[in-house]
Amino acid sequence: MADPVQLGPMQSARDDLERRTLSGICCDLARLIYLASTRDYNSGTYHHEGLAARFGPEQAREALQSTHRNIFRRLVALPLEELVTELEAYVNMSHEAPEGLIHAWRELEPYRVAVPMEMDSTMVRLFLSNIKLALEVLEFRQKQSQECQPASSLQPLLGR
Amino acid sequence: MSLSLATAITIAFAILLFLVRNRIAPAGDHASDETVRRNPPSAGYALPPAELASTIFSTRDRDFIQLTRSSRLEHLYLAERKKVASHWVQQISHDASRIMREHRLRSRQSPNLSVGAETKLSWQYFELKLLCASLLLFIQIFGPHALVELASQVGALYQRIGQSLPDVPAASAIESARNLTA
């Protein structure tokens, strides 16, 4: 890893953000949502007290914004299968019942708020569409596993 | 013979119709989508056009959906991907028109215009518009996946136009987008 002293302040702030905060978050989708939550809804500016205390508010803001955009780009470029895995990891991390989370996400579409500002409109459209599809796939899998459960729960009885 | 002529005329007419439609209503005809509307077309923070095209038109996602053997999921997937693919083509076509418009305005004041370079550029522009119109038509008829190569060609051509015009700000956005992931 590069020496933080020799890096630019913004790069150092970005590395610090990734090392101290983002590395503890299980998947890119959760990181995206976390970074979006550091953004003020009214002004669109990012705030992170710890980062601002170490690098200054401006560097912290830029680091949060560019990392948010990079993670968004990574998620857009993911194949659908891997996005479903990301969503699955996010559901597991949330400790919510999967059915409840899928229902809420389909109804409220909170993932729309996770999109960084000034992104290309096709990328945004592709991301929203892929999340919608990933939710459908996850629900489909849930239903399938529920259908399989009664049959598998009979197995021990049949084995007697 | 007369049947194939009629088919050719129909296809040419359809392409012309798409060209005209594309010119009148570029890029934003799914205006109900608020999140997308908030984001300007081709803002600076984009994947390179060819990479975005290969993500949209790749058959990998379709194959993954087909594994579920759910016709409902397959229909939903095709409808969704068709919308994204059409939006991408319209955006490319609209952006190319904007770049050429800016270039025309700038070249009027330029003292050293190269006729050869301008002719080549005009031809590339015409080729791109024609490919976009054909792509839109094919996406509607055959779906987005029959067109992977054509779409990559559109992306590459669009990038080449951007590279040919480094002095036009809109064109340099294409280059910077390419450099972001290079």
C-alpha cells in the first residue's frame, strides 16, 4: 500500500474511508447505501465527522462523493447474477425477514436514493432496472425454497 | 422480386421513421422516471460507451434469468432490458447530434478546416445515426441480445467521433469517461 504521507489529501481521505469504515461493511450494495446515507437530502453534500476531523470537511466531502460514484459504477457493471448475490448479502446483513425487506424495497424503492448525483442517465436506468430484477429473482428463490420446505420437512418422517 | 423490393422499402421507411422520431424526441421519452430525469444524459461520470453497451447487451444476464425457468421473470427481464437498451441508443444518438452541432458552430470560426477530415467525420456521423436507427428498430423487433456486436460497433464509433474532436467539450466528456476506467 502507498505511503499516506506521499498521497494527495483526497486520496488519503479515500483510503482512510475504505480502510476504517467501508472494509467493515459486507458488500458493495451496503457500502453504496451507507455512503448515500452520509449525504444531506436537501443540499446533496456529504458529511462524515471522523473523516472531516482528520482531513478537513472539503477533503472528506470529496472522498465520500468519489467513493460513492466508484462503488455505483462497480455495481452497474456487475452481471445480474452477482447483483443478486450482493442483494442476498445485504438482506442477510440487515437481519430483517427477507420477505419483508423485498416487499418494502418493491413498494418504497429506497434504492433510488442511493444513486449518486450527476451520473449518466443510462447507468442510472440500468442500475434501477437490475435492482428491480434482482428483487424479483430473490423473491422467486424465496418462494421456491418455501415450496420445497414442506417436502424436505417430511424427509425425517419418511425415513422412520 | 417485387416482394423483396417491398420488404426493402418497408425497412427503409421504418429506419427513416426512427431517424425522424429520434431527432424529434431524443433520449428522454420515459420522462416518468424521476430518478433518471434528475440525472443528465451522458454526465461526466459514466462507464465508457462500449463497456456500457456490452453490459446492457450481454447475453450473460439473459442466460442467468433463463436458468430460473420462470416465464414471468423472462418476460420481465426482456421488457426491462429493452427499455434500457432503447434509452442507451437514443442517448448516444442525441449526444452525437449535440457534439456535431457544437462542432459545426466552432468550425464556422475556424480558419484551417480540412475538407478530408470533415467529410470523414460527417460520414462517421451519418453511419452512427443509421446504426442507431437500425439498433432501435432491431431492439423492438428481435430484442436487445441479437445485437451485441452492432451495439459494440455503435459504442466504438461514438468513441472514435469523440476522439476526433478533442476541442468540443461534449466530445471530451466521452474521452474522460473512457479514461476513468482505462
